[in-house]
Amino acid sequence: MDKIINYYSRFDEWGRLEREPIEFQVNWHFIKKHLPPSGHILDNGAGPGRYALKLAESGYELTLTDLTPQLVEKAKEKALERQVYDAFHDFHVADARNLQCCFDEQFHAALLLGPMYHLQKKQDRIQAVRELYRVTKPGGTVFISFMPRVQHVISSLKHPRSV
């Protein structure tokens, strides 16, 4: 995990979704379509908080987690800058596979839109999904994204400095 933390400590993850807006637009379309009308949402592996901030601006309560301390701090800064900081219950530095910072059945919905790109071992992916379901209320909605290996190759060729 140190390699991931080091990478995201140097990489402009906030700007990536500006450079590649289709990812955010497609994900946001499905997120808003399937979210409950209100509630407390976990953005797990949130990076600098693009989705969490959009959710806060839409009136949801949020908890944000990410493995990289610098990205959690960036999310706090952006929440203050956009005047939605009060919508956040908390910001945690946490591994998606171990959400001990969260209670069982705490959230009405949960997002896991980044960590599965990095969890290469099957058992790690299973553990991350189990944690997400543990902290989500029964009947809550869970959003998980994956990147096919071929997409990683395409992204690497298109933007060699950003991978």
C-alpha cells in the first residue's frame, strides 16, 4: 500500500477527473439515479472527494475515507472552499479493506469508486466489498467501479505521465 500512497501523494487526482470528464459524468448519472432521496453516504477510497463534494452539494450527509493522507486533507480543503464542510460527519485515513472507523449498518449508501483499481488480490477485493456491505444499512445502495486491465493499458498509452 505504500506504493499507492506515494503515487497519490504526488499525482493530481483532483485534476484527473477534469482531464477525463466522461468517467465522472457517467458515474454521477448512475449514482444520482440510484441514491436514496436523503441520508448518510460513505465515499470510501474517495481520493480528494470529487463525488463526496457533489453529494454534499446535493444535500447528503457524508463520511469520506481514503488511504492517502494528503488526499484526505485535500478533500477537507475543497469542502471548506465549497462551503459544504458541515455536511461531512468525518474524514478518515483508512484502507478500504478495514473500515474500523465506521459502524455496522451506518450508511444509507456507499461508494467504492477507486480502490478496486489497486486491489489486485482476489481476497483483498472480497474483503473491501465485505467491509462496504458491513457498514451499509440493509437495503442500502452500494456503488463499486472496476477498471478492466485493457483500460489501464489504454490509459497508460494515452497519458504516460499520469499512471
